[in-house]
Amino acid sequence: MSEDGFRTLGKSVDVPEGYVMPYYIEDQKRRVSVARTGGRLYAFDDLSTTNGAPLSSGLLTGTIIMSQCDAARFDIATGKPVDGPAVKPLATYPVRERDELIEVDSS
């Protein structure tokens, strides 16, 4: 982990436009997904707040991701639920690209 709290998750090329990649942060026992849409990266909790389903296997349309299990939809830019049954927001995290790597601050 860097001095500013960011940690490397993987290579930038692993997350092309319109794609969602899950990562596991071992020391925090946390699943975080990184998505690239509109040329920008977004990092958010991978597990849905409704039933714990992995959002990384859901459908990404713009900044909206839909759970494959119950059709709950979240805005990955804000974490806010867009459509039921979700009512609790997702946690979102600062994310950046540096030296062709993806880094996230999940503290």
C-alpha cells in the first residue's frame, strides 16, 4: 500500500471499456469491483446490498449495474440504489490509474 492509502489491484488493461473486474482485498476481507465506462474508472463493493450477489457478474449499462440475481440496480458513480429491491447504497472508493496499474483507496 502506498503512503497515500492507495493499493494496487491489477493492470489497467485488465479492465477494458464496458467491463467490470472483481478483486479481493485479503487484509480487509472485502470484494471490490472496478468498472470502466465512458473512459473513466469506478470502484465499488462487489457484493449487492440486497442479497450479497456478486455485481461483477451483473449487467453494466453506463454507470448503472444490475444484479443478475434480483435485478437490483445501483449507480456505480455514487453507490445509490436506482431500482428496487435495493434500498441500501453500495460503498464506493477512490480509484486511479498510475503506471498502467489500477489503484484503489479502500480504507
